[in-house]
Amino acid sequence: MSAGSDNLEGDYVDHTDRMRNSNTIEALTEIENAGDLMKGTFNQNDLRDLQVLLDQPQKHVTPFETYISYQVSTKTSRIEFEKQNYVVRRRYSDFEWLRNQLSLCYPTLIVPPLPEKHSLFEQIDRYDRDFITSRMQLLHRFLNRLADHPVLSCDKKFEAFLIDTPVEFSTFKKSFAGFGLFGKMSESLQNMASSYVAKGRTVEFEKMSEYVDKLSEKIRTMEKIGQRIQKERTAYLQDLQMVQPILNQWQAYEPNLSQGLQAIGEAAITCAEAQRKLVDCQKPSLSVPLHEYSLYTEAAKDSLRNRDNAQIDYEVNMEQLCRVKAEQTQLETAPLSDHPVMFGMNMWKSPEQVQQQRMQQLETGASTLAMQVEVSRDKMECANENLRADFERWNQVKSRDLKNILQEMADLHIKMYEQSLNAWSKALPIVKNESQAQI
Amino acid sequence: MQSSSSNIVSNNWEEVDSKEIKNLVTETNGKKENILIGKEDVLLHHLDISIVEAEKRINGPLTLKEYYSVYLIETKAIDKNWREGLSPTGSVWRRYSEFELLRFQLENKYPEAIIPPLPEKKASFTRQSQSSDNIDPVFVDRRRVGLENFLLRVAAHPILCHDQVLLKFLQSDREWSDLDVNADGGKYVQQAEFKLKSISTALRLKKPDDHMEEIRHYSSELQSSLGNLLRLRVRLADRLFAIHKLHANYGRVFSEWSALEKTMGDGLQKAGHYMDCYAAAIDAHMEEEDIVADQLKEYLFFGNALQGLSSRHQMAQLEVEKAESHLNLQQYNKSRSLGQDGYLTKLWGKWTGTTETPDDRQAKIETIERNIDEAQVLVQTASTQLSQFSKQAVNEVERFHQHKNANLQESLANYVILQMKLSKMGLQTWKHVKEALEDLP
């Protein structure tokens, strides 16, 4: 890590005089041997009609703020796009905006998660090379998950995000400024509704949400286990590196054993190297993707919650309608004095009048409520349908992704053990040969 | 060891146990061959020695219970062509302190020999999961192996194997020692005296022997290197143990997870099973690695034995130097007495009125000369003793190195083999995991 960041800092100074475009941009990409990490390429074998590539992070320093932007390249054959290739630059807050918009517009779709905001607890440099690389990879995955999504990939905001020039994009963003307020309102409504438990929650969604809860718990446990193993392994490999110096010291006094001791020391170093590789790969190829899935399950939980809210909405409306209907029938069958409440309020009116008025009120109330019920039922059914489809799709993607993560984990271990086995097998004849020579 | 492993993989415990025993057996067989490198005719050629069993006993009244372990030594004569005469079979119970006493006697009787070390009284360099309890069965069993090893080494030693006390220790039911076993006080005083002497001799020696200094130096290097190595080994073992055991958590998560999934269930279940195996396999590995560590530890203690030898050599040398300085003193006295013919002395004598008669002087000189003769004899015997000691010590050291090289080589090779086995196991496990995962949709 330190080597990388040193390198970064060094280049940072070197390149200040070579700033591109404006005098506020520094090229992080011009770091030598940054190679495939910082500059990506489209996979030629990729046949998807919409492909997005995120690379070449740049640091921007303005008098007000310092931030990192990433290059978003798009390659597409969809007819909705005028051109086939687009290149734009976007910063993290743009991604955030995009995701917020999408989750507002499609509350019951599982919108892919963004990497978490930089947390103060971690105490790492926000412009640290590893942090940027890891965030860039996650943002890349985010965009491609959107591009692969049948609904989200056709969204206008996503399209604008991919192709708009900076000016276009910022005016486009402003046109949605009101949305924020609306979002907050609906949130408070949601909070109100959350105290209400949907009655007719179907078994299907009950199961889904139970599954998502459990899966997210499993993933979080796996993350924790991984961290603990990582910690132990790091300490282990550090200790393993101590073997050679100790053996070297001993070797000086054991002329007859020296070759064997040397061979063992070398094997230990090779093993330590193999362990080091495993430890280094752990974060980018295991813990980060796993953590992304932990966030993804949160997104799934959100959409499930939104669906529940749609149902609650419908149920509340339905209940009100029922109450009105019940009152109507009651007034029809048992008129007058059964209604003391009405009485008190309308002392000077004749009971008949009151009843008439009330009936009218109920009539109009019932018709508007019936409409609302209709609307909310539609919404709910829409939500159900959306979520059902998206959950199915998400499940498939999830199985594939998790399988890949686990296989990657197995592969890394296999590699590590192959190297270790090799190292020890090489050492054995040297250690043994000597003993034969002795006898 | 037992407690932690039985918690996690109780079903695997028996398997581990039997494997361990099997391993110990092969280990000791290997040792016997290794110990017999020389061509000398030694007791071990004529007598089969093994410690077959250890038993826990309780001593003292109920309120003051003292637990100790006794070891059953079984001997069987292969042939009877041995000077001291062997019983065809023997089986005796001895406790650790008796071994200590035997070793102490051998040390006193044969100062010029490197007396093989005893296994440790209390477990050192232990892993976290090991019990440091003195009567822990695993520890007692490892000590049994160590004590047997000690007997084998003594019986294979060209000098020590002829000792009568040793034979009695191995075969006769009681009264094997000249010293009283229970007179612990005397023994320890003697030992303490011996230690004190050897510490101070190093300071008093005028002309340390180069060869012995080298041995001293070597032994301290051996001790520090092996000490460092063993300490590191324990740390590595603890870490590795933890890493493997943590994988059991993956096993748990996988199998719980498999219950959630319809299509992934089977593969996850399998993968979880392999993770459990991965965690369980470390127990057996560590047991085997502990045996190798014990072998290295023996040589760590051999360092002490070497130092004992060098201390005893220093004492022998001190004897010579003492005799020499005594001789020098006598010779100086003589020259002073002869020098009294001088004028000044006479004057001094006259003036003080203490003039010696010539007869007196003659007598004095004669005594001095007698003393000189005696001192010369003393110097002579001490020197011959020292040179004999040195010669034998050189042989001993030579022999030690030969055995050490062979034994350590074997231990190191075993260590490497163990690491290979572990790597193979890991490789196999993760390959299985990968296969299981490939079955996933």
C-alpha cells in the first residue's frame, strides 16, 4: 500500500506542470505501470448492446473542493443512442444523484448499490490510490449492472448520465431539483405507514423478504470470517518471513546441515510469498465484491419495503372505503337517533336533513375513495409484478456472482497451496540427500 | 489440545488419536535405528528397551494429594552375551524423579561423557490449544516417548551402557541406586554445589582450552537458535491452527446458507462439508508437528548436556592449574630459602638475633623439596587426567555431532514432509470446494 501511495504522491508533484485541460486537473492516470488498473479496455468478446467502461480517475483541485472524477466510456448498438461511442467524465456525487433518481422512480426495482461513502472511521486518505481503485471498480460494476438491467438501462436519466456534456448534464440535473422535496415527503409518509403492518401480505413476498434477510446475514457473517482469517493470515505470513533469518543464524554453526536449513528457509520464504498473494487478492476479489452484495441485499430490502408500502397504501384506502360503505348501509337500515354524534353537531337541523346530508357526503367520499383504491391497487399490482420480475432476475445474477466470488476464493487458495507444495517438494530432496551422504 | 478439538470436531477425535499413536510408534522405531549409528558393541544390541505405559498415581494423605506419573519400562534380552548379565525380561515402574536421579549419577560417574538430556519436566513452547498441565495425558504420553528416547540413547552410548546402576534401573525391581531415592535433600545440595563450582571455574581459569571454549560457544548457539526456532514454530502453529479453525465458520455459514437456496443448496452443502474437513485436519497435523518440535527440543536440551561436559572439563583443568600454582609456590619458597645465603639476609639475621642454624635451614629445604615432589606428582596426575578427559571429550563431541546431524536431518525432513502433506491437504480440499461450486447453476 505505502509504496503505491508514495508513487502516487511522487507523480502528483511531477505532473503538476503538465496538467491537462485546465489548471485544476491532475492526471492520476499518467502514473507509470498503473496500466490495466487505471486504464481499462472493452472486452472484445462482449456482445451486450450496451457496455460501459469506467477508468482513468483524475484528481481535481479547485479553490472550493478537491474531488476525483472518472471517465465513463459507453459503447452501444441500441437505436435509442445517436452515436455508438460516448466518453464523459463523472464524479461520485453524479453517481449518487443517478442512483437516488432511479430508486425514486423505480421504488420496487432492485437498484444496484453504490460503493459506500468514505467513512470517517476508516481513517484512510480519500485520495489514496487503493481507495480510488477499489471505488472505481465498484462504480464500474454499478454502471454495468444498470446497463444489463432490462428496465433501468432504458431510463432517460441513465442515458443522460452516459452521454450528456457537463453543461447539458448539470441543467438536466437541475430540472429534477424538485424531486428531492417530494422524496422527503414520501419518506415521512412511509414512516407513518411503517407503523402499520400490512394484513394481506402474501406468502410469496413474505418468503422473499425472509430470504433476503437471511442471505444478508450470511453474507455479513462471511465478511466477518474473512476479515478474521485475513488478520491471522497476515500475522502468519509475517512470522513465516522470520524463519529464514533464524535458520541462517543457525546454519553458520552446522556445516553438515547448512544446505538443508537453507532449503527450508527458502521454502518458507516462497510460502510467505504465496500467502502474501492470497492476502493481497483477498480484498479486491473477495471482500469488496462480497461487501457489494451485502449492500445489494440492502437494496433488495428497500424495494421489498417499498412494495409493502404500496400494499399498505392500498389496504388503508380499502379499509376506509369499507368504513364508508358500512356507514352507508347502516344509515339506510337504521336511521336517525342511532347517530348521537351527528345529533350534537347539527342541533338546529332536522334529523332527516342531517341524514340526507350525511348520505350525500358519504356518497361522494365513497366514489373518490373507490377511485383511490383503484389507483392504489393498480400501483400495488404494478409493484408486485415489477418486484417479482426483478427479484427473479436479481436472483439469477446473484447466484452467478456469488458463485464467481466463491470460485475465485477457491482458485486463490488452490494457487497458494500449489506454490507452497512446490516449494516444500523442492526443499525435501535437498534436506534428505544430505542425510544419505552423512550415513 | 483435546479440549478444543473435541469441542469443534468431536467425531474426528478418535481418528486423530489412533493416528497419533501410530505415528509415535513409527517415530520411535526410526529413532532406534538412528541411535545405533556407531559400530560399538552396546547394550542396545542385546536388550530391547521400551516404555510401554504411563500411569497416574496419587501419593500422600487425602488432604495433601500429590499426583505423579509412573512409567513402565519393559526390557527383553535379545541375547545374553553381555558382560554384566541380563535378565531375560524385566518390567519396572519408574517415576520421573528416578530418571533424574539416574541421570545425575551418570553425570557424576562419567564426567567426560555427554549425558543425553531428559525430556522436560514441564511443557514449554506449547501451543495455545495445548494443555500445560503436568498430568495432561497428551503431555504425559509425549514425555513417555522422551524418556524412552533417553534410555535408548544411554543404552546405545559406548561408555554409559556398561553402567551397573543403569542395568539395575532397567531391570531390577528395587534398590537400583546407591543413593537413596527419597533423600532428595542430599541430592539437590550436591547438585547445587556442583553448579556453583562450575560457574565459578569459568572465571578462575587462567588458560581456557580452545576446543572446549568452542564447544561451549557452539552449545550456546545451538540453544539460542533452537530456542528461537521453537518459539517461532509455536507462533506459526498457533496462527495456522487459528486460520484452519476459522474455516469451520465458513462451513457453518455454507451449510446454513444451503438450507436457504433451492438450486445452490447441494453445492453449498458440499463446500461447507469440505470447509469443516479443512478445519478438522489441522488437529492431526499439529500433533505430528509437535512430535518434530519435541525432537528439536531434545537437541535444545542437549545444549545443556554439552555445557555440562565443558563445565566438568573446566573443573578438571582447574585441578591442574591449582596443582601447578601450588608447585610454583613451593618452588618459589625453595628459591627464597636458598637465596638466604646472601649478605643482607645474614645481616638482618644477626641484627634481629634470629639467625638460623645451617641444620635448620637444611631441614627446611628438605621439606620444601619433598613438597615440590608431591606437588609435581599432583600436577602429573591432574594433567594426565585432564588429557584423558580431553581425549574422551573430543570423541564424545565427535559422536554427538554425528548423531545430531543424522537426527536433526531426519527431523527437518519430517518437518518438510509434514508441510507438504498439509499443502496437499489444502490443495485437495480447495479443489473439492471448487468442484462442488461448479455444480452450482
